[in-house]
Amino acid sequence: LSPIPEFPYGDSEFMWSFWIFLPIPITTLVLGFVFSKKGVKVKKNIIIGSVMTIILTLFGTFSINQDLKVSHDFSYLIKVSNITKINFPKKGYISSVTKNKEIFSMVKFENKNEINYLIQSNSNWQNNLNMIPANFIPLYYASISSTYHYFLVYDALCHSYNTIDYSHKTHEYYYFAYDKTNNILLILNGQF
């Protein structure tokens, strides 16, 4: 149901909905114990009710994971736009997750032509990742964006595009990848 079904953390945001179905196995358990006292054979109902209650409760708790904070605040893209000096379109849908020192986002813009024009008119966008070291982008995010069409890396400390200055002890970078087929912009803000 998400506007960005490709967002890998989208499922964990709505896992609480498993708790909606908890009354069914709990009712089965209660009725199982009631009928068991009356001498009816309901051992299978009690076992299945117990197993389903445990499973639904566990899956529901995945949405309470404190390490992942999912947000849909479009102002984050405006903040990134101000930092990187890239004028992204102002209308769309964003899903972001903050984990440790990384912010991972996927953006789907309302106007596909507007973002395509922006990328094609900006020479900083590349159609491959040859401009940065192979292990610079974490493997998980590199694999997600492996089929994307345009890439850009911004070093926030040096204010440079597609180059990493290793003379600094710490780095804050923005990795952008755009999939023109699905109109999805991937943004990874990380530090090392």
C-alpha cells in the first residue's frame, strides 16, 4: 500500500497490524480451555491457538524496533537540497529511516519529467559509480541501487561532488541514485 513499495524498511513500519488479528487465536484458546473442561477433544485448537498467538505477537513487535525510525517528512529532502545545492522538485513522497549514523531515504516525485530534466541538465550526475572507490558505499545500499541509472556523491565537509577528500579524519557524505524507470531517488546520508 506504500507509495514506494521498493522501500526496504516499509514493512516494519506496519507490522503492528498483526496485533489486529490476535482476538481470533485468543478466542480459540479461551474456547479450547472451556470446552476441554467439558470433556470435548480440543487439544489441536489449543495448540494452534497458542502458536498463532505467539507468532502474531512476535511479528507485531517488529514495528516497535527502536533502532529504526521511519519518517515521511518531506522537509528532509528540502534540508538535503539546501546542503547539496541541488534543487530537487518540491512535490513527492518520501520514506526515510534513521539507523545509527545513517539516514536512508527513497523519494518518489510527482512530476517525473521535472526530476529527469534536473538530472540531465546537471553534469554532476553520472551513469556509473566509477568516480568513487568500490567499497565506499555500504554493500547493502549499493546492491539496492545496482540497477539504477544515475548516481551522484556529495562530500558535505569538502563541498565537492563525486570526489572524496581523504585528508579529513571524518566524512559526511550524501549518496544519490536515481531510477528513471520507477521514478525513485535513493538518498543515503552517512558518516565515516
